[in-house]
Amino acid sequence: MIPLELIEDYLIHQDEGIKKLLTWFLNLVMQNEALEQLGAAPYQRTQTRKAHRNGYKGRSLKTRVGEITLQKPQFREFSFETKVFERYSRVEKALVNAIIESYLQGVSTRTVQDIVSQLGIDQLSASSVSRISKELDEKVDEFLNRPIDQEVPYLFVDANYFKVRTESRDM
């Protein structure tokens, strides 16, 4: 799709236009990542080539603008890795961050579903929220139980504060 057509779509139908624009951009990002991982352009014969293309696979991704379908490149020799989404993840990082922030604030999974639906995702299950929360718990436990490799200097400070009245005035 040509960027000018994307702009026209956005001007006519903003919601659908932004979805098309985001889909086009993320597919372009994955194409560039595929070129880097392959070490060669399509049909280029070179010693630096690490793998061969094997078409595309449609991949849905839930984003702030709704669910979009991306064309994930496939390789024959190894799996394609992208920074657009994590492996096996179907939810955009911004949504995951919103879920994590809500979880840290003590919001229930049902309320998190309501919050996420305001961001444009209607079908995020309670089990997905629970899975993301469980991953967060695991990371927190890992952080809390990590060994401390070096000395950590610290300082304890203690203070008392007394409000004093002198001649009916606060000091």
C-alpha cells in the first residue's frame, strides 16, 4: 500500500485508517528485521546468507487501536524473531503495561478487562490478565530473591517532629 493512500484512508475513516497505517508500518518493521536476520536481500546469493525465506504467516495482535493482522515472515532454517511482539504474545506491549500498572494498583481482573476495553480491546479474557499478572509475580519474586553480589552502603536516618505553640501561634 502506498503511504498517500494510507493518509487518504485516515482522513476519511480515522479509526480504520490508523489501523491500516499501523499494520503497514509494523509489517515494514518486520520486513527490515527479516533482512537483518537473513543477512541477504530477497533472491540475493551471498556467503553471508543465514537462512531462506518460507513465505508469511498471518499473526493477530491486539493493540490500542483494535485487533490487527500482521504478516510475520517465515524462515526455513530457524524461527523469525521480532521486537514488534514477544514470542507467543498476542497483546501489544502498551496494553501489557496498562494491565501491569492496574495490577500493581490492586485493581481486580474484571476491572482490568473494563480498562482494557476502553483502550479498544473487547476480547481480552480474564485468564490473559491473570497470566500477565502471574508473569509479573514471577519477575518480582526473581528480583526479590536475587543474590546481592557487592556491598551496599546504607544510612539510617531517624527524626522526630514536634509542633510547638508559643503565645497562640504555630511555630
